[in-house]
Amino acid sequence: MTPLSRRSFLVAGGAGAALLLARPALADGPHHTVVLRARPGAESERLRLQQALRTTEFRPTGVHLPASAPLTVEVAAPDGLLPTLHVGAPDTHADVTYKNPRAYPLAAGVNTVTDPGGGLVYLSLTGEGQRARVKFRSGGVRVPTFRLGETSEESFQAQLDSLTGAPQVELVSERAIVTVTRDGMLAWRDQDHAALLRLLETIISSHAAISGLSRAERSPLPFHLVEAPRMPAGAGAYATHGWTAYPRTYLDRLITVTGLRTRGWGVYHELGHQHQQMAYKPNDLTEVTVNIYALAAQRTLGQPSNLVVNGVYATALAKLPAADYLKLGAYEKLVPFRQLELAFGEDFYPRLHRLVRAERPASDYTESAKRWGHLALYTSRTAGADLSAFWRRWGAPLTDEYLAQVAALGLPSPGTDLTALAER
């Protein structure tokens, strides 16, 4: 077992309950301490932002706990709020029994934790800025970790060579935790990992921008991207509450700079799921509105649009005026959403997101008609135009109830045929 470092883990903080990261120790020794300040809970942030999926409350510690081995930590909580220790990066264990991380609430003083599955160790402290300290006294294996702004490439490469006891490696920045297998990282180790994490931060920021979030309004909670040993049937990657997951075969686009920049649509897409707003997302649109964020990432990175590259406008517009929206191809379904930006400006979706956050319209994921209706209502209000004819021309399944609500807004019709708009 590789001993832990004597050097204390420090914490980087911003205003208020900003993101705080436990920093890695680089020297050998028996002890290290993680200092925490409480952040909002993932569910409260999901509701504040009116999003469909939560992100994560996890803070990496740079420690791996072998299965059934003891880990002893000592907790001090001067403000009375106690942290939770979590074992296991989500859906990374070879045994599906341990797909979900296991939570161990900690008490003040000395705690000893054992976990039958083992895995990476994380901490969480959910609250409003309260402080806590967790000293790792014994047990655990150090994990190679690259932290943006703190770890040099030379140091990280040395960690990969010397810290061989943990099966996983992590890359950490302000808004991202990337967890991959040691073998996967070694296959693509010859990267500029600072550049990689800056690029990932840019992608995440592009999603925040199209969501209409200022830096102060963004959540302090990070996004957790993991290499997973299995995928759901028919899925090349997936997103869920707390993380997004990618197979080994996707690592050339997840943990290489060129791959993420030029071929990373799958990453843009999965992270988009953790930005989608629920109010106007019937199940029919789960795999459609997500790509509003993916297209935003492409534009930010100076890439040509997938809608243009794949000739989607021609195939989609050819199906008008009698389109059946639900029978359109996946990219074709995205065309009307991009047409709204072409018609009403690149600030269309930021304004839509802000309006939904302000009004918080209630709906359940089973209420498809209501969410389709919200789509017509909120896009019309954002546009300042009655978009009923636009959505009906695309064959959207809008009920008479919601068409009447849009009509009651008394908005003018668009001055041009929006369904004819296309990028060149």
C-alpha cells in the first residue's frame, strides 16, 4: 500500500460558497488533511436552475480505498456541520453491484470506514459555507491526480510512474472532475493536461452562456465525467443524475486535446443533458434540445455546425409543409430550434432560460402535452411573436389547450417564414 502524504491538502475558494477543491499532496508521509467549506446541494441547485439532471457534490481527495480495507479519518467540524465520505466513482466498478457510490456520514472525531467494493474516495459538505476538516490518518492508496493551476505536467507524469496502486486516475479543474482508468490514461498520457482541462472548462462555459448564466449565477458544483466499463443498450455514452459516462473507446475524444476540440460532440452532448431545462422538455425532446448546447460548444470552438456538415437543412426542409415532427431524424428535429436563433438572435436561448428560471413553471416528466405546450408558450414569449404556426408547420404535437394559450398572449405573427431559414 502506498502511504499518503504528510503535506496538508489546501482549499481553493471563490466568493460565497464557491467551488472548493482538495489539493493533492506530493510528498510521501502518513497523514494529510482536507479542508472543506460547505456548498449548496446538487438537488437544490438543479431546482434553482430548473434543470432536468443534477451534477455532483463530490470533492476528490486523491485517495483510493481498496475493497474491505480500513480507512481511518479524523473529523473536526467547528461550525457543527459534518461531512460525508463517499466510496466509488459512479459506474466505474467492474462489478455492477457497486455501480453507485456508497455514502458514509462522518461523526466528529475518529472514524474508520470499510467498503466491500472499494474505490476512489470523495467528500461532500452540503450547507451554506460552514467549515470542516478531514484528516486522513491511515489506510488508502494515493491516486495520480492532475489539478488545473496546481499540478505541473512533469509532476503528473511522475505520479503516473510512481503511484501504481490505484486503478484510476483523475483530472480536476474548477468545473470538472474526469475519472478514467489507469490503463486508459496511460494509453493517452502524452497530452498537455492543462490545455485539456482549459478546453473542457471552455466547453462547460459555452453551455452556461447559452443557458443565460452569469459567472455569479453558475452553480459552484462541478461536472463529473467518468470512463465506465459498460453502457446501456444502444448507448455510446450516457448522462444521468450526478455524472456523464463514456466507454474506453471514447477516450481519444475525452482525454486528448485534439480529439475533444475537433471530435468531441459526444462530450458536448452528454454535458448538455446536465444543462437541459425540464419545463419544455417532453420525453420526445430529450435527445433534441440537448444539442442546443452541443451546437453552442461547436460555435465557441470555431467548428462548423453538424447541421451544415451533414446537410441536414436540405433533408429537413424538404419534409415541409407536412412534416411529422416525431418522425424526423435526430438532427432534423434540431433544425427548428436553430432556426429560432437565426431569426431572433444568439441571445434567444439565454433569454428563454432566464425566463424559465424566473417563473419556474411546474410540470412532471409524464406530462408530455404540458411540456410541449410550455415549449410553444415560452418560445413565443421569448421571441415576442406567436410561434404557433411555426411549430405546427414542423408538426409539433401541440394541443388545442396550449394553442389557445399562445393565441391569448396577443403576440404578432413573425414577419417572415421562419421555417425557411438555414445556415450556409
